[in-house]
Amino acid sequence: MRSSFDKLISWTGVAVASVLLVAGGLLVWASSFATSNVHDQLAAQQITMPVAAALTTPTMKSQLTQYAGQPLTTGAQAKAYADYFIQAHMDEASQGKTYSQVSGEYLAAVKTAPTAQATTDLGQLRQTLFMGTTLRGMLLNAYAFATLGTIAMWAAIAAFVGSALMFVLGALGLRHAQEAEGVRAPAIESIPVAL
């Protein structure tokens, strides 16, 4: 009975190890797919990270100097460019107002003074913020996918380690079950039979 239970648990461990091995392989594929797609899509845009002279604030310098002049091809670069370059210029142009706030002001101005220069200026600012917000969204999506690729790679490593551990434990369990059968059988034969 004990041997059968050991075999059942051991074979279950081997089955789990097999599932983890397959999952690890799929996670490696997912990581590679996400990482290469992010790289290829960003590289196709031919964006160059700003050079050191274009970094005008201390925050820009601290966050972007490491990437200065490089082609933008990674999720980390995309996030830095979106958060510390595009957003900084948008905030400077709008005095910290969001696209939604400027758009609301513009729509109100169109009703009251549609031909005024201030209305035209608001319309141009609205367009600039719309383009900046859209570009930021795309870059941050690239960052999100790159992050998912990194998470998938770490999960693959964990799956491979778990698979190896389960294979070892399963093999040890099967060996123990065989040894338990071998020890028990002679013991039964050695019991004297009384007639």
C-alpha cells in the first residue's frame, strides 16, 4: 500500500514537472515574441533619444542622460522618453494642464470668441497636446509589453527550476517506492508458516 502511494505521488510529481517544462518553453517564446516585437516596432519609428544638450531640466538629465543620442528601441527607453521628455514639454507648453483641460477651454472659447487669436492659440495647443498624449500612450504601451516580456522570462526561469526540482523529487520517490517493495518482499517470505 505504501509503495503504491509513493508511486502515485512520484508520478504526479513527474507529470507536474512535464507541465512546468512545457509552460517554461511557452513563456520563453512569449518573452522572445514580446521583446523582439517591441524592438522592431520602436526601431521602425527611427526615434533618437535626445542628446545631452537637449536635456534642459535636472529631471530630464537624471533620467535621460544614460540614453542620450541612442536609437529608441527598448521599453525602458520608451518609458523614459514618454515620461521625462514628451511629458515635460507638454507640461511646459500648457503650464501643467492636461489635454482634456485645454480642450475644454478651447471648446468654450470657440463658442464665445471663435475668431480671436487666443482661441487659435488654444486650438494649436490642443492639437500639440493631443499628438503628445497619443505618442506617450503608444510609447507606454511598448513599455508595458516589454515589461510583460521580462516577467514572462522570469516566470520561464521559475518554471524550469520547478520542473527540474519536481523531476528530481519524482525520481527519488520512484526509487524509494522500488526500495520499499524490495525490502518488504523478503520480509514476508521469511515469516514461518505454521501448518
